[in-house]
Amino acid sequence: MPRPTAQVATKIVMDEEAVARSRCPNLEYLDASGVQLSNASVLQLANRCPKLKTVLLKDCCDVREKSLRRLLRRCKCLEHVDLADMYQFTGECFNIDGLGLRRLVLRGCSGLTPRGISRIATKCSSLTELVLYDCYTIADHDLQSICQESLDLNSNGSVDDAALAPICTGCTKLRFLNLSNCDKGITDEAMRHVAKCRELRELKINYVVKITDAGMHNLACHGLLQSLEARGCTLLDNPGVLAMVELCRDLRLLDLSGCELVSTPAMESSAAIVAERPHVLTVIVGDLEDEDYWDRELDGAGDYDYDYWDPSDYEERVTAGVRFPL
């Protein structure tokens, strides 16, 4: 692989040989995911590429934290680090003052310790997004010191109602929360805690199958949600949906795919509720296994117009109105 000149070396995907011989002082983006990097290669990166802003080291299991600490200390511009599936990672490398990280992905880091979480909380003061799903060693009390804007706990089996209480109390700036697939311990009680996050605007509770209308009523008391994904929540019914639509007046997206108890009367009532609001609410319902959908649009008068559409058109047509596939 020819070595790029320093003038154009701003983004690159590398193998270990390229990393080892890299002399790109202007390099800002590095994706070495899946490459079995040696610690020596990481140390060379730290010394030769001080302007790095994004480093992706997913599944680089041979890299030790001493090398990561050198990388973090030398590359003072780092904002995004992905260490997913580094199963021996503990978090000790973050014991460095002055870190400017904003996004940190630790998915599948099963060796992450409470001490490591404490390091992140105290040393990464600029962090706005932290991904911890599949980090099964982390308990509720370990998260009390974290106060971020975005928290992704997707598929984290250790998260339950009790764990969410300190998270929602301590994370006063939280705007995005993903609890999808946390189906073992999350119930309606958890939604009461979530409703206390006054800055929260986007919530994902896909496939959290214990949530019922009672949980939706708890959540509706928040009143400020803009986006709610609740795919596959099979116990949700019309009353809970109507509570969300009525009380969350700024709601823009409500995804109820696979919520089989939600029916047409709830959609018609939702249309009447939002008819006078200045923005569009998009509601998605129907079978999760459907490949084709029917689109139901709400116009300003609260009337419905049917149109067959392909799922690939969704991005272009998502703002057309209240809709749901049948």
C-alpha cells in the first residue's frame, strides 16, 4: 500500500503494516477495525499521528491499555473512539486529565470494570455519547456518576427498573436513551423513572415486551418526547398510544410496528388530536414481517388518503403525515 502524502492524509482505513509505517502527521480518521494490531503499532500511531480525531479499533483484542493510554495522551484532538468487542478492556486507560472525547463506543467490552466507568465519568467531561450495550459486568450503581446526553444500553441484560432510577436521576442532560431489547428487567415502573429526564427527546424501547399501557401513561407524563420507538411491544394497546399522542404535544415519530393490539380507531383518534398542531406526526404500525405496506396520510383537515408504497421510499416520504402500514 503506497504511503499517502501528509497533505491529503486525513482519512484512511489501514492494515497493521500500513499502521506501522504510517508517517501522516495530518491524519484525522483511522479505521483499523478487525486488524490484529500490535501494541508497538499503536505506540507508533500515537507518536506519528497527533492530529487524530477518530480512531476505530473494534475487535483489536491484542491492544493493551498501556498503548491506548499513550494514544489518548498524545492525540489531544481525539473526539470519537470505538473499542467495541475488546473483551479484556477495563477502562483504566482513561485515567488522563484533559480528554476531549465526545463519543465512546464500548459495545461488548465484557471486561469493563466499575473503576473504569468511574474513570470515564471523571476524566471524560466532554462526553456526549456513551455506548455500553453487551457490557454485562456493569451494574446500576456503577452508572450513577455518568451524566451524558446520549446513552445506548441496547441488549444490556443487567439493566432493570432499579438500574434506571439512578441513571435517570443523575443524567440530567440526557437527550437520547436506547433501552431496546432490555426485556429481562424493564417494566412499566422503569417508564416512571424515564419520565423524570426532562431533557430527554428520543427514546427507544423496542422489544421491551413487559411494557403495557400503564408504562405508556407513566411515560406520557414526560410531555416533551419528540421520538418514541416501541417496536414489538406486544402488550401496548390503544389507551396507552392515545395518552402519548395527547400529552406529548411535540411528538414527531411514534413507531409501533408489531404492536398488534393497536388498531385503526386509535389512529383516527390520534389524527383528530394532532389536527391543529403545526408539525407532522408520523405513526408506524403493522406486522414487523411485512415486506410491503400501506401508507395512510393525514392532511390538514384530519382526513385520510391511502397510497401503496415501497419501504425503500420511507426516507423521502416520512414527513408526509400520520401514517401506518396495515
